Amino acid sequence: MSFDPHLAVAADEVATVTKLRNSAHVFRKGQQIALNEGFKIEEFDEVLTGKDTRVEITFIDGTKLNIGEHSNIVIDKFLFDPVNHLGIAILRSLEGAFRFVTGNIGKVNQPQIVVQSRFGVIGVRGTDFWAGPSRGVYGVLLLDGSISVTNPVGQRILTAPGTGVNLTGNDAPPSEVTAWGAERAADALAAVAF
């Protein structure tokens, strides 16, 4: 077994803040810590953003998570082991908008990539997608790849870029998959763009 210093990071260190506009912070082990570019994100960090804030987090495999204003996202687990072909990412989106673009984790055999929201679970299959408030509902927009959107009463599979679903609660299934159109997609992406 050989040691690769490029893969050596602290046990819980999974990502780095690569861009930041305005102020944001993490809750880590009961403490609030202000974010800055270069800040190291660890498993179980809860990222919170304020008004007009944008945060770009780059994970150890190149996966990017862009977070918009008034958001709350928890990084529960991130494991990327290219030697053993393992990839696990589990995040919770408690509030706000985000964009998730998989890096090398999406290239391992059967990665487990899941984003939980209060309205359902998004299963990721090597992809680029956006999720968050959109036109009065919680929306999920596929930009590339494929995703499943599941809640207790239904599931939708999205495979065509530019399509999305709406979620109104855990007591109603995800809406039918529909094309969002350029204006709605642009509004969604603007919520997380720098």
C-alpha cells in the first residue's frame, strides 16, 4: 500500500470555500465560525448564508456546491476514495437555493450521492442540478446527467436537461417532470451565481 500525499487531508476535512460574496458562517461543534475564502469545511458543518450572500464550496474530488442567500446546508458525509472506487455524499438542504455539480465522485462505480430537503430526497447520478425556492414552491432543475426526486408519496426521474419538478410538501408527490423554460431556469441559476 502506497501513500499519496495529494489525498492526505485531516480526517473530517472534506472541502474548501473557494468563493465567497458577503458574509456566511458555519456552525461546527456548537460554535459559530465566520467563513472566508480558503476556509476548510468538515463533515457535519452547517453552512448558513445571509442576505445577498453566495458561497462556492469545492470538495476534495472537484465537486462544486454553490449556495445562495438565506440558505442552510449541512454536510453530513463526504467520502471520496478513488483507490477503492468509493463515493458517498450526503447533504441536507434545510433552507434556500443551491447548485450541485459532481466532480470525480460521480465517476466511481455506483456512487451514493443524496441531498435531503424538507420536501424530499434528491438522488444524484453524476450530474449538475439546482434546487430551492422557485415561483412559490420548492423546485428541482436538472442541468446535466440524471436525478431522482423522491418523497413519501412519489418519485420522479429527471433525465432531460432543462426539466424540473415542483415539491409542495411531503403529503403530495413531486409534480410531473416539465420543461422549465429559459426564464425560470435563469432565475433559478441567478439565485446562486456570483
